[in-house]
Amino acid sequence: MKSHGDTAKPVEVGAGKLRYRSVQGWGRLPPGYSFVDVVGVATDSNDRVYVFDRGEHPVVIFDRDGRFIGSWGEGQFVRPHGIHIGPDDSIYCTDDVDHTVRKYSLDGHLLMKMGKSGQGADTGVIGVDYRTIRRVGPPFHRPTNLTVAPDGTLLVADGYGNARIHRFSPEGLLLHSWGSPGAGPGQFNLPHGIAVDRDGLVYVADRENNRIQVFSHSGEFLRQLTDVARPTEVFIDSQDNVFVAEMGWKAGLFPWHVLPPGAPSGRLSIFDRKGLLLARWGGGDDPTAPGDFFAPHDVWVDRAGDVYVAEVLKSGGFDRTLFGRDGHFLQKFARIQPSKR
């Protein structure tokens, strides 16, 4: 059966100068390939798109028009969780169940590994329930995502079994950490996504506290943004627009078709660096519709300003029988350039 995205017409989303058109059918897989849960997406300096998935082929590569190029990483990951491509085209892949972060070349050659495979830090957490963390620990216990700061240091959100942000040197030497379990300033209830702006300020998607916390380079709490619903990842583009993927309340915690009053579902929001909402889409009744979402997990913006959103349908509990069709694991939104009139 074809997915809704294969048959529906493109839609326009966004607002003001930040408007986009959905690109239907983008990123078609070759025979024998399928997506299981697309946890992450990133582009290199040539705008090739690297898709991180929990299926048989973990890293799948497309050109910017969605033509399949190849794949790598088969057999190397326990459970993929996050992907980031640095300014030098190094690829960082986070594996939460393996408790590791790996650095690769674009062709999949392993360059560095941080953490000990299968050995999580002792934080007192019970199973995978982040609410039971009793104490903070060293890197890592189920890390979630990484970003590269302007000075080349590496920042890791850690994660499901810890409540810390760790800063490393480019060579992988731990420099310092901050954070603790809780809901106060500088505390975390699942630090899930992370980004750094051009001034070195650190934005953390504190998912189950429903906020983005902003810190100085040294980890000092500065402010928070609360107009978000279970944020999973943050991306800051070259124009200082802050893109936030929000899982919302359809995935994971509730029977999604019986939402609490006023609780938003999956969506994408764009803010300025001061926290002013610039554009938002998604959150509708049909998560299979173009421009809508079930469980957004990652967001990335390429050099042309086009937006990619990855979703985790299987982990989020998507039920195709409720719609008679599949949802979308990955959507591309092409930037509509503002009129010069």
C-alpha cells in the first residue's frame, strides 16, 4: 500500500519569510531497503543527506534531490539515536543502548569512539526509566545527541540514563560536565537534543520538562523557552533561526488518539534566538498528512534553507490500521524564497 505522502499533493507550511513546500515522495529507497525508525538526519558540505535509521542499513545516503547513493554502518550499532555532521564533514553517531558516540568519515570509516560499549555509568537508574535516576554520573548512560561548538569542542546530551551535558575536546578528552536530575534551572528530565549558536550558547532540548534551556559556554543557566511540547532536537541555521522538533503528546506517553485537552501533537517550531515564535506547523489530527507529524525526532536545515524532519513511528507507537496507510519516516520541506517585490 502506498503511503499518504506518495499520493497527496504538496502543501505549503510556515509563516512570514519562513515558508516551505513539502516535497512529496522525497528519498525513495532501492529494493530490499526499508526504514524502521528514522532517528536522525544531517547534510554534508555538498548537501548530501545522511539518514540514521534503526533498520538493517543504519546510515542511508541520498543526494539533495532524494536519489539513493548508498549506505554504511551495517552491524555497527546496537540502537541508533542521533547523528550530527560537523563543519569538517565528520559524522558523529550516538548509540544510546551501547552507551557510545562514534566519529566517522563520510564514507563510514571509524575515526574515534567515546564511551565503553555496553557499559553505562552508575546513576542508579532502573532499566530505561529516566525518572528513576538517583545521581549523576560520568559519560555515558544512554547518550542521545551531539553537536560541535564553534571552537571545535564536542557537546553531548546524556540522556536517558543520566541527566548531564558533557563537553569534550575535539580529540575526545572530557573537559567538564553539568546538570542534575530535576525540573529546576540547570536540571534535566531527559536532555534529548542539543545545539550551539554562533556565540557559543548551548541550547538543550529538555524533553520531559517541556522546555529548551539555554546555557553559557561554561554551563551557566541563562534562560529557558517553554512554548514547546516534549522537544527532541534543536537546530540553529546560518540566519540564527532556532528550529525545534517537538514530539508532542501523540507518541509514547498517552494513547495518542485520546489527547489531554489542549495538548499538542507532533510539530516543528521556529524561533528567533530570543525565543519569539516565527513559524510553526504540524499538530493536526492526521499525522500521515503532508506537513504533519506523529513523532518528530530530529530536524536539520541544509545550505539552501531546506528542512528535513525525521520521525520514529515504531518507537512512538504509530498504528497504521487507524488510518489504513503508513506514516512518514522522513519529510523534506523546500524553502520558498521571499518575493523581492
